[in-house]
Amino acid sequence: MPYFYNTSDDIAAMLQAIGVGSIDDLFACVPDELRLKRPLNVPPALSEMELAQHLADLAAKNSHIGQKVCFLGGGAYDHFVPAVVDALAGRGEFYTSYTPYQPEVSQGNLQVMFEYQTLICELTGMDVSNASLYDGGSAAAEGVLLAMNVTGRHKKVVVAESVHPHYREILQTYFASIGAHLVTVPTPGGIVNTSELAAVVDQETACVLLQHPNFFGCLENVAAIAKIAHEAGALLVQSFDPISLGLLKRPGDLGADVAVAEGQSLGTPLLYGGPYLGIMACKEQFVRRMPGRIAGQTVDRRGRRCWVLTLQTREQHIRREKATSNICTNQGLFALRAAIYLAQMGPQGLRETAELCLRKAHYARQQLTAGRRLSLAFDQPTFKEFVIRDSDGRAGELLAQATDAGYLAGIPLGQWYPKLADCFLVCVTEKRTKAEIDGLAEVLAARQEGGVLRPNRRRATTSI
């Protein structure tokens, strides 16, 4: 929003309205020992014209996916957004009420929530969806808390190391105040070893948290892990990639009790990294433990179809001790974008998008590992992401050189996985062309051999 400064007359009018004579009087309640005795250490004030230029100079230092070819993933993806998403989501009726907290939500917003929930249930194979949550990480944490409340087990949760590291950090933050123990199962081979998982899942385990496809892009044995969890009386919370469900089995079909996801890939651009859209769905018997709110469909006294808030368990709406969560009720604007995207794509469009991601990612795997230096870190089936290992151990340097050549080539993994310090995560969506993939392979090959290539911006839509 624009910034409009206050004039001297504005300030005087506000001070008069609140009954004080000056700004110093306004802050008279602050004890003297707590007040700063010197001027703030900030640069001199700028004029509006100077400030606008300064901000433009700062913004120009950023590079974006319109300037470079993006192979970044790890939870935020460069997928194609159909024009209809912006056209409809940008309507004033929706855009000005993008996060409708109030109980008296308009019929239009309630219908959007209901349609979104219906689409998410169809997408996941689950019975019930809420109207969305804050983002994928908080949705994973809320799924775990739901499982703890359902099972009555509050001491232990088992999580795979292949789950997004940010999601695991969020869980650690939650657990620090409730005394629960988070048991992490190592995944040195890229996926969970079911025997090792079974050894730590016991009668105190509330749930197993699994990601499929996982953070490394590998496909987990979800059905086998669901069986292990259920035999111990625990639930399975599965984090999923919405686009992958164009090809892969749905969480509900694999035995998951709760399905959670980051919904950014459903019609939302990257937007500086989020937050985006938290997706959460579950079996019907857990509905009263669902955080957030649920919109339902009914008829009014004249027999006309209408929508209501069927359930809202946020502490702002009910007694705190009965609330399931104090988290953001819903991301209304992003849920709307996801609903428009899914309705526009349909089952066939989603399948075609998933197939393009799969084919192009596998082509990229072959091209990037054709030389002597780079290889696949894991010998596992993948969807659209995969991990590349640099035998020279200079993955960060290689990625920096690729950036200089016009390619955002991947995410270094050493910051979360010290044993993978020589590795980086590559993502290939339906937007990447054969020319772009070949260009990245050429750049990395030249860097491996010590050569130099000029920035490559070939954006031809050659098919794979």
C-alpha cells in the first residue's frame, strides 16, 4: 500500500483528539530509564523522490525467475499459472476480503471455501477438508497435533528425516512447550527403511509423519508405513505434492489418516517464498479435531442453496480450552486461487502437468549426470525433484557459477544435511523446456571442466 506521511496539522489534530499536548506527553507513561537518550542511528531522511529511487535500486539487486531459468524446488515451485486464475482471483469481491476471519462471511466467500474443500477431498481421497491453513509447514504440525488429540498419545511422534527440514523445525518448536518427543528416522538411502521405522513405532507413538514424494524428490513406500503405524495404534500423517497426484495414488488410497500439503503449486506464483497455502484433509471421524474452519452447504427457508460455517474451532470463536488450534483460520485468497486452478485444469489437465514434470525431470537427470563429476545421490524413483552429488565436493561453488550463467540450478543441502554437503536439490516443472535443460547441462559440464560459457537464455519450447 502507498505511504502517506502526516503533516504538522495532521499530528496536531490527532494529539488534540486523544487529549495530549505533544508527542512527548503521549509517551510520558514510559519510564525515563527505558527511554533512548540519543538520536536513532539511521541515515538522514530522504525526500519522496529520493526514497523511491533508493527502493528501486535495492529492488534491482534481486534476480527473479523472469531473468534466470529456475530449477529450484524444496517446497516452492515455478509452475505455470493459467491467466484465468489471476483474472478471477483479482476481482474486488474476493481480493479485498482475502483472509475472512469474521463469522459473518459473505455467501460468495463461503461458497469458495466449500468448493475448495470439495476439490481438496477429491484430490486427496479424504473425507473432510478444512478451508485451508497458514502454509505447508504449519499444516504438517497441525496434522500431528490432531493425531495426538485423536489417539490420546502426547509423548512421542515419529518423523522421517526425508520430511522437509522446515516442517521438522516447526514441530520441534511446537514440542518444546508441550513436552513431546520427536523421533527422527534417518534416511541415508533417500527413503525410509521400513524395518528401522517399525523398530521405533510403539504403543506411545501418536503418529508417523511422512512426506511423499519426500524432500529429496524420492517416492516412499506409504502403504507399508501406514500399516506399521496402524498396527501400533498410531495414525499416518502424509505430506504430499498436489501436482504429483495427477499420477501418484492419493493419500487416502494409500492408508493415510491425515493429508497435508503446501498448496503454492496450485495457481500461486513464487511470491518471495511465501507464506502460501496450507492444505489439510482427514478421515470423517476426526472432523471435530480439525483446526480452522469448515464451510457447509444447506438451503435457506425459501429452499435456495446457501452456505454456512459448519465448524470453526479456532480459539477466537469458541472457549479457549475447547479450541483445537489458535492458528490462522484460512488463507482465503490462496484457497480461491487453488480452487480456480483445479477447476480449470481438471483431472486430465492435472495428469498432463504431472506427466510433463515427470518426463522432463527424468530427462534432466540423464543430462546432468552424463559427465564424470555429477551423479545421482540416491538410486530411488523420483517425481519432479532429485538430488545431484558433486564428486569434487564443491556444490555451492558450482551453483554460484550456474547462477552467473543465468541458471538457478538447485538448492544446496549441506545446511540441513551435513552428510549431503556435496549435494544439491534440482527441480524440473512443466515450464522447463528441453533447451533450458540442455543449457543447464552445458553450463555445469563446462564448469566441471573449467570452461566458461556466457549466460544462456534459450527459452524455446522444444518438447521432450
